[in-house]
Amino acid sequence: MEFKGKVAIITGASAGIGRAYALAFAQQGATVIAVARTLGNVEGGEPGRNTLAEVVKAGEGLPGRIYAHVCDLGIEA
């Protein structure tokens, strides 16, 4: 299935199943909004493990694009 031109919002995208889905959707051409509580290191060096920065870096070169959005869904405001 191809998702070119589609947008997917993936919560819990920094690790585990959420990370796998973010990369899978980007592999199929989707624009992915990857949501998690931890951004990680984006300024030089290697991104931290299980962070959005790591997922964005892992998605480089895929047909789709991954954008990081930091938020905690447990906080209603």
C-alpha cells in the first residue's frame, strides 16, 4: 500500500511499535507527524536512544518525511 500525499500522526513514535509505524508509513511515502515526550539531541552528535531525533534521523532517505512534535498526551491542556 502506498501513502504518498497522505499524512499520518503517530503517537509514541520515539520507540517500540510507534517507532516502527512511523518508519513504515514514511517508507510508503507518507508525511509522518511523529509525536512523543522526548525530542533528544538535534544539535550535532548522535541523537539519544528512543527519542524523536533518532526516528527522524532513521527516516532520512525514505520516500516520505518524518517531522517531530514533542508533547505529552497525558496533559490535556
